[in-house]
Amino acid sequence: MWHKWWALFRAGWGNALAYRAEIFIWMLTGTLPLVMMSVWLSVAGGEAVGSFQPADFVSYYLGGIFVRQMVGVWIVWDLERAIRLGELSPKLLRPINPIYEYMAENLAAKPMRLPVLLPLLVLGPLLYPGAGYELSPANVLAFLVTLALAWLLYFFIQYCIGLLAFWMSQATSLWQAWFHLWLVFSGYLIPLDLFPPLVTRLSAWLPFRYTFALPLEVLMGRLGGTVLVHQVAIQVAWVLFFVALYRMLWSRGLRRYSAVGA
Amino acid sequence: MYHIEVRHLKKYYEVHHKAPGFWGSLRSLVRRETRTVRAVDDISFTVAPGEIVGFLGPNGAGKTTTLKVLSGLLYPTAGEVRVLGFTPHERQPAFLRQITLVMGQKQQLLWDLPAIETLLINKAIYEIPDDEFRRTLDELTELLELGTLLTKQVRKLSLGERMKCELAAALLHRPKVLFLDEPTIGLDVTMQAKVRQFIAEYNARYGATVLLTSHYMADVAALAKRVIIIDHGHLVYDGDLETLVQQVAPYKVITVTLRQSVSPSVLKPFGHVLAANGVKVSIQVPRGTTSRVAARLLQEFAVDDLTIEEPPLEEIIQHVFTGGIREASPDVA
């Protein structure tokens, strides 16, 4: 299996290289957190807002850009197109599940984003006194684990929605609807701790925050001990749920697949 | 044992219908009208190992649907299908490793990368050992005259070049069963001939079973001894191509170039005059009498040139589609 992964990875990397300019431009569209950061800094006016010090907003939104880019998956359009136009057929003829190809392609493009993203994480704490991250080895490990799980969860959610193209012709519009909920309940626009308590509590049971806020809060050292363990457990549960959902949708979808024009 | 066994295969599609225009859209919101299309309707046939079979039929006859069922892309609505002993739609890796489906209209090559990258992926996915990979690649490079095409970005290749690389990618794992759907579509005559030659060569070298559809009768005539003809999802003919030709078209065409032009009426006793353009005349003659008629023509006229040809295969197939085979063929299923 490893050399199969490696081959898919290599091709994914080659593809990412072919599209490096586009990837860079796409990254520029992910700068909304900078706007949110400046809004909160001016609202705060040097005072704390809830549990957030002004410096925390800097850490949160700069870290947020990093987490978002690392977790982000953009395959729903490819997947819908492949199903609708029958481009899935050549992939189905190979003795390997196409999902690995999509995974490898997404992962292979990640390193290309790092040269832009890593300086952000360093720059924030340098420019804004008090901003920074909890970089003890244990916490970094916890961050990497929750980040990887966040990617896995986000990937499977998007894959599931993409697979709905077997039944409907506009799976991407469903994704757009999901994404708007995500913007709110993931903590991407506003830290979840600053919402009314009811919304905060609700968001803890929904899948959204486990694709974004959890690793970010870990990175900032805001979670630890039993809370962290509890959170990771919920995150794993959501991953398992969407993997199961994926398996069901995939086997039923293939039955429906009429390989249009393939 | 057969490589391909198809028994009473049926594949029906549900198709939604919508009247044109705004009101049609509104109405379809309330009540969706569906119609069942019988793409394949009770077809049975078997193919032995190493056989090349031409799969013919007009557009929409069900050829591609059948190939998709055989390669596991589609679930059959009813009937039994076995390929190499496997049930295709289960898509077991051991099955997929031994077949290939080449679709002239669809590609597996990665668009933005050189074709060799796709080949390397397939090498890993099909678990092809290094030495075998190199050997196969050398052979394919030689047979398909790939030269340096493999290292060029796919999107910069011409259609013909891409098709060659596509074939290389599809055959890298040396499949035992080849499903070829219009493998020569869009190619020029020289390229068509090369691809054809390649398929024959591959079949001879590896003893692979080939099921091939094509709009170009030349492909079929050059490759397949046996043809299966389907129309509207039904099997119309399954048998020897030559027998079919003799049955449907029990005549040949003699074309003579005369030294000086003669009136068509003079030629009438020799057979049905198809065309008479000055000195060049085509006459349709019953099969059994061809050589006698030719001899007489040579005797009675000053002839510059004389050829005896089969009627064009296109015409024969056309004839079959319009119902000419039913009484002619003894082995209709």
C-alpha cells in the first residue's frame, strides 16, 4: 500500500506544481480572518472581550488562517463533475478505491502552502506583544493529532456531500449551504467562546468546530486535561460517523451510477 | 472455459422527461415523468480466450452499455455476466487487474502531467514489478511508436498521440481481456491503421481476448473474424463475418476500366450495372459467377484494368440493421 500512496502523492505533487500560481491566488481569498482580527482589535480597544485578550485575537486569527489552509479540502467540485460527466469511470476501472487518489491529491498540495503560512505563525507573536502559542512538546503533539483528525473529518464530510451527486445534479449547492453553517459554527468568523452560552454549548455537539476551532484552541493552549480528551473523543466519533456514512453512500451510489457518457 | 459469458443480460435506465420551456419545467416539478429505456434487452453470448470479436450496432444500440456492464461500471438490471469467472460489478481487485476498458471518448491520463506519470501511478496501483514494467514499457513503446511522447505534457499532445499514450496506460498491466470502445475515433487513416495493427499484435503476442466496437468497418474487418450485431438492445447476429457477408450480400463488384467507353446497355447481360462513368464501369455480379463474368469481360472488351471487390461492409451492416438479416442468418439467438 505504501508505494501506491507514494505514487499517488508524487502525481498529486506534480499537479500542485502545475497549479502553483492558482494555489497562491486561492490562498489570498482566505484572508477574511485578517479583517475579522482588525474588527475585534478595534472593538476590544485594548480591553479583554470575554475570555479573549487583544493579543489572543491576533493569535486566534493568524493561527486560524494556518488551520484553515491545512484542513481545507476542495474536492467537492471535482467529485461532482466526475460523477455527473462520467469521469469517474476510468478511476473505477483501477483496482484501488478512487478516494485514495482524492486524498493524496489534496495532501500533496499542502506542503506548497507552508512557505506562506509558517511565517504568519511566527510573525504574529513577533509583531504583537503577548500573542503566541503553547509550544510544549505535548501540546504540539496534541495540536498535530487534532489537526490531522480535523482534516480527516472535513475531508469525509465533503466527500459525502460530493457523493450526493449520484442522486442530485447540484451537490455543490448543498456544499455551499453547509459551508455557511460552517462559517458560524466552526469558529472561523467569531471565536465560539464569544457566542451566547447556548450557541457555544450547541456547537460542542455539532461536527463543525472539530474541523477548525478544536486544533486552533489546542494550539493556543486553551484546552487541556480531561476537556481535551473529551473533545478528541467527540472528534473521533464524528470522524467514524462520516466514514460510515461515506461507506454507505459509496456502495449505494455505485449502484446508481449510470456512467453517463463514460 | 469462456473468458466472457453473458446470459440474458438486461440493462434498463430510468430517464426523466421534461417538456421544453418554462411551463414544462414547472410541470416537471409537480410530476416527474420517467420512461424506461431498454438499453440492453436480453442478450446472450460467449467469447473464448484469445478471440477478437467485433461488436457492431448503430448509435444507441447498447454496445457501450454492454461493455460498461462487462467491465463492472454498471450493475445489470437482470441476467448473468461472468468475465474471467468474476462477476464484474463486484469490482474485485483480482478482476480489475486482468481487464481494461479503453474509451475513445474518455481518458485516464492526467491532463497537466506527462503521460509517464500516469504510467507510474498504474505501475504502483497494479503492483507491476520493476523489471516487468520496463519490459512492457519497451514493448509498448516499440509497438505504438511512442518515442518521446511519454515525457510530454498530455495536454500538449495531438489527439492521435494521446490515444497512443492512452492505450499504453490501459495495457501496461497486460490485461487478459480488452474492452475497446471506439478506440480509433477521431484518428486519421494512418493512425487508425497503426492502432488496428497494434491491437492485432497485442492479441497475437499475449493471447488476449478482445471485444471491440467501432464505427469504422475497416477496424472490424481487419481485426475480427466474428461479429456480434445488436440493435435496439437486441442481438441481431452472432457469427462469422465472412458468412454474414456472403449471406447478406451474395454478390461481388467487378470494376473494369475499358479502353474506350461503351453504352451501359451493352454491359447489361453481365450483371447489374452500378455505375458507368465513361470508360470506368462497376457491375454487381452474383458471387458464384464472378470469375466467369470477369473472363468474359476480358474476352469481349479491350480492358485496361479489372478488379473484383467485396461490397463495402458499411452497406452490408446497414442492410442488417434494416432487417435484411432475419431471414438470412440461421444462427440468430
